[in-house]
Amino acid sequence: MFQFLSEVKSELAKVVWPTKAETFRYSLTVILFSLGIAFVLGAFDYGLLKVFEAIINR
């Protein structure tokens, strides 16, 4: 168990962690991309709703 934890610690020391600015930029990119996809899917859903309403109400 102690050998495993020692190896984990040594591997974590090799990791290059992103800076605070990089983390902020990546997070903002993911949030904006997610909002964009949500908008596109919402618009598509709304469009299909209107198409089906038009078909049903004929």
C-alpha cells in the first residue's frame, strides 16, 4: 500500500498542471460551447414542434 501511494505521489509530481488563466479560459470555452449547442438543439426542437403543430392542426 505504501509503495502504491509513493508511486502515485511521484506520478502526480510529473503532471503539468494548467495555470489559473488556462483553467479559466478552458472553462469559459466549455461553458460557451455548451450554451451554443443548447441553443442549436433548442431551436431545432422548437422548429420541429411548430412543424408538427402545423401538420396536426390541418
